[in-house]
Amino acid sequence: MHHSLADLKTKANNLWNMLASVQSQHEPDERYRGFLREQAEMLQEALRNAATPETYRVAVVGSFKVGKSSFVNALCDVPRLVSVAANPETAAVTTLRYSSQATASIQMITRDAWEFMRGAYGADQNDPAAVRYAAMRKKEKDGELVLPGKDPKEKVRISIDELEQRYLRDEAFVQEIKCGDWSDNKARIAFSKEISAFTSQSSPAHFFVDRLDVSVPVPFLRDGIELIDTPGLDDPDRYRVRITEQLVEDVDVILFLTQSGRAYSQQDKEFITTQLRKGKLKHLMLIVTRCDETFANACKDAEEVGDEPPTFEEHLKREEERLRAQIRTTLDELLTDPKLRDDLGMFYMEKLLDIRVNFTSAHDYAEAKKQKDPGQAQELLYRSGIEKLRTDLAEMLAQSERIVRAKHTLNDAIERSVERIIRTFRARLDAASTEFNAERVRDQLTQIDVALAGRMAEFQTAIQEQVRLFRERNQADQALAFSRIDVAGRDALDVIRAEFEIPDMARHWKSRRNRGWGGLYDLQHKIANRIFPQVEITLMSYSKRFKQLVEQTRADLRRFELTIADIESTTGLDNMQPLALAELFDQTYQQKLNELGVLVGAQRDAIVSHLDNFVSDEVEEKIDEARDNVADEWGRGTTARQNSHITDFYGFLRTELKRELEKYLQKSVKTFVGTLEKNAGLIYPDLKRSLNQSIEDHRKAIESTLAERNAHERAALLAYLEQTIQAVKPFQN
């Protein structure tokens, strides 16, 4: 499938227009006008299903201080478009999109969201949900919560209460900013300064900013790219980290930034693991920033020890090897079980090694723009990697999942429609151009139908036996599948103990009394990232058996095709072309296999990617109740009694979560297996329907030719049929 999505949409529309014209202006037979309407409606439905948003969403993700803002400015070729003076406690999601008029929309958090932060701070000043409010309180206490005075050098103190009155609303307060003449550098600088008044860490307003939308006339964004600059993965506000992770589930490409020479952080590893689990690695591009700095250091180090300095290309090669080694280490940490490593290691490694890597330097890009010497400017531009990244990004967007899915939908509809039209019209052409005894040909078709029905029954029996064995083996393997689920449950208990219970047991009694414990934030997410290989291997075992079933039916198919060919050779149609049923059968079979392959893969990916949503509302309510019991402990021996409650709480939590997880996984596996078995049972009915349809097409063609026609009408019909076939042929791939 080498056509672009736009080409396929044009192709489908052109075919639809042609069919509409033929159906309304040229087709003489009402029965075939209905047939052409059906084909046109199928194409219209495919066009509706292939409709995609006119924008491409590209997320820029990475830890704080990795150079995200400088990178975005270089990519958009606009200095200071995004502030580089952000604060990790308050960094907001910034979306950049194209517009002929430069504007910015700054949305503040709601009053309810602010009150939630204030409440979290009151209960536990170290609560991750309170970091923004805590940072603001500290600024106020230190006398650093200030606004510019009339004199630029003068600073006027302002209270939190005053800021709350200014920026908080029940519905989010939105500040709109417009730029004057974008082509004027001074106007652009003034526009950026106005935005910075709300986003810079020196401004008190930035504590209240929730989201920033900037529309600018930047050529890079003109083709519908929405560039989303996200908070850092090491953001102390873990809620915003989850916002980032949820946001990237609905983007076309993730630009994952990591600093040259720096090892992966734990947050980096967790992010890559999450994308592996959710099947999003094909959307991910690894962007290595600040390559100019590590290259300069590498050259300096080589000179100090008397070695030949590396070339820029040699340095990048070493950097890529270092990154790939860190990716392999991440996989080793994930697959600690030797059995899992043997079964899944190569499967996951292929996915990880397919990640694209681009090396960039925002500094070199900025220097290239200043450089007056063309040769040096070109060298700096090349080393910046920005132009190569733009090209690679365009290629990746063209292969985004929704684009590929839309292309497949259109391509499949066009192929099916063209094949059906040509087959139907050839049958009509054959019937209209041949002298034959209608009754005799009807009888011959009936004979073929009867003979075929007998052989189809034999083929059906063979298929049904394969499906029966498939179900039987699935049932026999259920105990093994459930044992793997039990292992996943025990792995989940390890996560609870290491990530939550042990840290909570070590907390001070005052913090625990103020509910500063039991923060089970990201619990399901952490468990999902730990257990998904066990779930993956379980589902893959069923998928492998399903593939074996399909291969066995392929062998049965070959024998059946020989039978069909024999029927056609012994029971032919007088003076008419063969039905070519064996060829049709093979085409239908291949289409069915392709559909099943896509379905099975999508089902498996859906189960694995949604592992972080297994806890019921009832269990969450019980968790809140248990936490209240600990908060109510007062008096002598508080710590010991709190410890007892916490031990009981986590005992309850382990029991309930293991039960919920195993119930969820068992249900998911049973549903997956049921889907496989149901679709295995549909292989035969779909094939039979296709063969019967072909025979019925010939019957209808014969009936159509029985109408009285003079020589002129007959010639006109033959010309129309031939012209329609020739007009449809160019739409074949």
C-alpha cells in the first residue's frame, strides 16, 4: 500500500463518482442499479470510517532541564517562542498550533483544583498533590511573592489571597494575549514577554496556570502539526506526570528527549516501559539533546590523553551505542524471570531496537542562524540535526497508526468493490455475448451448486474438527494460563510491599495522623508495568495456537481447491467462461486471514495496554475507610497502634488487589480466547458465502440476458459492460 491517505481518498471518491454516474445514467437493469448503489454506499462508509482529524498531534516529552523548550524553539525556528525559564513545580502543558494571527490563551486552574491542593497541603505538606501550593507558601513566607512596580526595579509584595481573587474562578479563568505584527521582531519579543508574565517562575501568576495554547504563523506548524510541550517526567507533581502519560496515548508521535551523555533516570525507564506495554513504541522517536556539549567534551578528553579527537559522526555512533545499551538494561530489569526472557526477550528487543534515534543541538542551530560564513553555517546546521529531524518527523507522521488504519480501510474497500464489480460485469458480458440454452445452463449451475454443496460439507467438517481441537487444547491449557496469572498476582504483591507498604511503615506518626501515608497514587500503573510480560506471554500462547489452526485450515483449503477445479472441469457451462471458483475461494480466504490477524493483534494489545484499570470502585472505598482508621489513632502508643492498622490495611489491600487483579485477568483471557474461537468458527461460513455469491452472480447474469433485445440494443449492452470493466480496472492496485 504505497499511496498516501490523500491519494486513497481521492481514488475512493473518484470510484464513487464513477459508480454513481454509471448507476444513474447508463445501467439499463434495475437489479444491477441496486448492485451499483450497494458498492457506492460501501465506499461512502469506508470514507466516513477513514475520516481523520486534520491535525497531527506531536508530544515533546522528557525530564526537566533536558532542553525541551530550547528544542521546541529550534524546531519551530522561532527564538523564545516557549519560555526556557520554567519551574518544575508549575510547568504547564503548552500546545503550539498554526494560525495567521499570533495569539495565546492562558487557562488558569479552577477554584476546586486549587482548594484540593490547599487541602492536601493542610493534611500533609509533603503530599505530592500539594507541591504547587507548598512552593507558593514558601515564596510568600520568604517575601519573594512579588509583582513589578511602576519602576521596573521596584518589586511590590502580594499575598496569596490577592492572587486567588485575581485568578481563581469556579470555571477556569482565561487570559487572552494577541500579538501585533508577527513579522516585526519587536512585536514578537513583546508577545513572548506578555506570555512570560504568566509562565515565568519569577511571576506569581505562574502558580495558577493550568494550560497554555499558542497559535502562531510558524511554517513548521502550517501542515496541521500541533506541538505539545509537556511537563517534565520528573515533575514533583505526580498528577501532572500522569497527565503527560495520558496525553501521549492520543498523539501521533512522541518526541522523547534525553540529554546526551546522561544516563536514563528511573522516570525515563518507566516511561519507555509504559510505551512498550501500551504498544506505542512505533510512535516514539528518541531525541538526544545538547550533542554539541558532549562532542566538545569528547574532543577535549581525547586531546588531554593524546588521542585523536573523534569525528562528529564517530561521537554520535558511540552515543547511540550507549543509548541502545541502556535500553537493553531496561529490558533486563523488566524480564528478571529467565523463562520470560527466553520467550519474550527477542520479541520486545525487536520493538525497542526499532525506536528511531535523532541527535540534536539547539545551540548549534541558533549559531547556524547567526553565522555569516555559508560553509560554517551549513556545517552547524547539519550538526544541529534539526532539519533531518523535520524530515524524519514528516515520514513518521505519514505512518502514524490512525493514518495507516485509515489507509487500510480505504484500500480494502476499493479492492473489494473493484473485484466484485469486475467479476459481476464479466459474468454479464459472458452471458450477453454467448449463444446458450438458458435452461441447460441453469441446470448446469444447479449441478455445480449441488456438487459444491457436498464438497463444502466435507470441508466444513474438516474445519469444524480443527476448531474443536483448538477449543479442546485451549481448555487443557487453562490451568497453565491461570498459573501465570497467579505469578502476576504475586508480582503485584511485591510492588505493593516495596513501593508503598515499607515506605509507609517508616513514616513519622504525625505525618500518618495527618493522612500523610497510604498515598496509593500510580499503584495500578506500577503494577501494570511489572506484570504485563506475564500477561503478554499468556495471550501469545493462545495466539500461536490460533495461528497453527489457520495453517492447518490452509492445508485443508488446498485440497478443497483441487476438488472445486475438478467440479468445474466435469460440469462446465456451455460456451461460457469457467467460474474460477478456486481462485475466488483463495482470494476470500486470504482476506479472511488478514482480517483475523489484525483482530487478534488488536485484542491482545488492548488487554495488555489497559492493565492499569482493574481496581473496582468498591475496593477503592474500602481503602479510604481503612485509611481513616489510622488517622483516628491518638494517645500513648500511637505509633505501635498505627503500625498495627497499617499492617492490617496492607494485608487487606494485598488480598483485595490480588483477588481483583486475578479476576480481571481471568475474565480478559477468557474473553480473548472466546474471540479467537468465535472467529475460528466463522472461517467456513464466510468462504461459503463468497462461493455462493459467485454462482448467484452468474444466475443473475443469465436471467438479465433473457430480456428481448434487438441487435442494436445487444451491441449497446456489450459496449456498456466492456467500457465499465475497463473504467474500473485502473482502480485496481
